[in-house]
Amino acid sequence: MKGAIKPYQSRAYLAENLKYLKRSGQISGDLTIENYKTITNNNPQLLENGNYSYQLKKFIDEFEFDNLHIIIKDDIDNKPVEVLNNLYDFLEVKSDFIPSIVKKKVSTSINPKIKLFEKVRIKLHVLSKKYAPWFINFIKKYRISEFYRKLNNKKGFKIEKEVKEILYKYYEEEINETEKLIKRDLSIWKK
């Protein structure tokens, strides 16, 4: 069993849904206290989805801790080969195969500079999937997606200090409980 866990800012940061909300134009700008209140009032599940201890307890109760392999997203990002080797060890399979793609970011989302381009890209993808699957292979083969991401990607957005403090308070006990459950120090999540 594998679970990917992200730091409290990322998960409260609306479980990657914030990027979607920005791309779709439902919110704009950085994560200000006003945006935060609007988002969490309209979508309370976005905060609740980051309460990992509740979800982990169910798995631990059902399968026992030693039968689970929990992977922290930070580890995937920072030391992917080590994470993969640990997974191989857990599964008791040969660990001599390291996929060439293991260190490459795949399907990274973007914060588009020009929203119209992103809307056109999404429409093209949907139409291509349905009517011209060969076009998707063409895009992959010539790495057009990577070029597009570089061309139309704004840098990330900022979280106001006040929002970070609110998120930390919301998740503080949750992080401590998760640490106990997975028997691992998660102090990086407390920064």
C-alpha cells in the first residue's frame, strides 16, 4: 500500500485544487487571507482532505503498519531513487531496475501566464483524445508539452504569512498524530 503525503501547506493549499481553481479562473492572485476564506468556506473538504491521520488509521487498523509502505512526497521529490529502492525492498522484488524517467518530473501542472492558451490546450487535448489520438503521441514524441509549459508557465504564487499561520494551527495536532502513526519525524511540515 502506498500513500503520498505532502507538507501541510501543500495539502491545505487545497490539495492541489488551488492550482486548478487558479487555472479555471475561479480565484486569482496569491493566497491572501480573503482568497483563503472564500476557498475554504466554499470548499471545506479541501482542508479536511489533508487530515491524514484519520485516513491512515483506517489502513493501519485494517492491514497493520508493517504491511504498509508509506511514501512521503518530499522524499519522492528529493531522493527518488532511494524511495524506489525502499519500495522494491518492501515488495521483496529485485531492485536493479531504475526507470530512466525516475528523476524526471512528469505531468507537472502549470499556472498559465495566458489563460486563453491554457483553455485552447485543454480543448485540443479533449478533442485529440476523442478524435485524433495520434496527435497526442505526436505531442509527446516531439516534447511539445514541455516547451508549452516553459513558455506559458508563471512562477508559483505566494501564501500570505497570516494564511500560513492559520494553516499551521489547523494542522498542528494533525501533523503530530501523523508522525506517531507513521513513526517518522515530520518537522519539515512544521516550518
